[in-house]
Amino acid sequence: MENVRILIVEDELIIAESLKLMLEGMGYEVPAVFRSGKETLENFKPGFADIIIMDIHLAGQLNGIDTSIEIRKISTAPIIYITDNKDEYLRKKAIYETNTVQYITKPFTRLDISVALDLAIKAIKSHELLLMRANNSSYLINESIFVRDVQGFKKIMITDILYLKAEGSYCNLTYKNGNENNIASILFSENLSFLEEKLSFAKELVRIHRSFIINVNSVKKIHENRLWVDENEIPIGKTYKSEIRDRFRFI
């Protein structure tokens, strides 16, 4: 990969600056260094960085894991945690809640950083290859998806999907199961951003919030920063309002 952008989230200034100089010396681009979870979430957007290096212990109300859970709702960028040797519990918590297995311990070396980044870049390339194969498959049917259940794979028409909601590092898909009055849902182990990429062929499915993708054909009402899909009230994120304006005709 060329021009790999690495975001640093670290509240200790000396460590953050040292890491920034190290990464730039290795040929990577550092678009920003954030000092807290709050600052990160206020500024981070999809595509902001290819890889994130995140300190687990951040000052403020949001630690590194809390911040990563929110980032996972809008980005599949690999996250590398910086942690202490004594943080065994937090490491396990991070792996479970954010599907992240890469971490480096303090004090770290240039080699530690290099190895972790090599693994993260390989993960990105594998992810991109899977998406490319899926999007280029000539046998794909764009009107429906097949979702695994206890009896095999269940067919769900794209037109029956109501919305997808992020549930931590998981995602819940709500759909009409046979008729208007029978609403069902399926929980996926993948996060919302991953499913957004997998379902990118379905133009009626639109991201309107950090935690929601909706079927524009199922919207019943829009009012200020909210809309209704079926009987469910869903917030519209500030950064997604232009998407709403572009998708609907307002008179």
C-alpha cells in the first residue's frame, strides 16, 4: 500500500510525538494526533485513516476501548492498541468488544511498531481482496441476499430490509419477514461498516447515522434531525444530512 495514513490516539504528549516522528521516519503519513476519545469521535470520519494506533488508557470519560467501539460503527480500519503489560483484562475486553487482536506494550520499539503495522496492512489487503471478489462475481444477484440461519441460508429481498443498526462491534438487520406486520431481525458478528461495504450494490440502503443504515424506500416521515422507518424513529447524523437531501424530493 502507498501513502498509508495512521491516526494516533494517545494522551501522553511525549509518547504521541515520539510515535509520530517514528511513523513519519518509516514513510507513513500521520493525519492527526488526538489526545482523548471525545476529540477523536468529534473529528474522525470514514476514510480519515487507514490504520489507528490507540492507547487503551485515555484521559477523560472514554477510554481507548470505548472510543474504538464507536469508531467500529463507521470504519473497518485496523486498530492497534497501546497497552501496559499488566492490562491482561483490558486486552481481552478489547479483543472481544472491538474484534481487534493487535496490540503493542509499553515501552515499545521501532520493531514492535513495524511488525504490528505489517500485520495490519496485510489485514487491509485481505479485506479489499474479499470485497473485490464479491463485487466482481458475475453470478451475484443484486435483488436479494442470503443470510445464514439454523436451517441453512435464508433469502431476504433487499426491498424487505428496513434498517441496519450497529450494536457495538456487531450489527442488527431488521426486515419484513413475509408481510408488513411480521418484522424480524438478524444479528451479525460483523460491524456496520463491513456490512455497508458488502451491501454497497444496494443503492436503496443509505447510511444516515454513525449507527444506522436505512432503506430509503421504507421511510414514512422526516422531521428535522429524525426520520421514521416503519414505526421506528431513527436519528439523522449531522454529517449525513446532505445524503438525505440528495435522496428525497422535498416540495
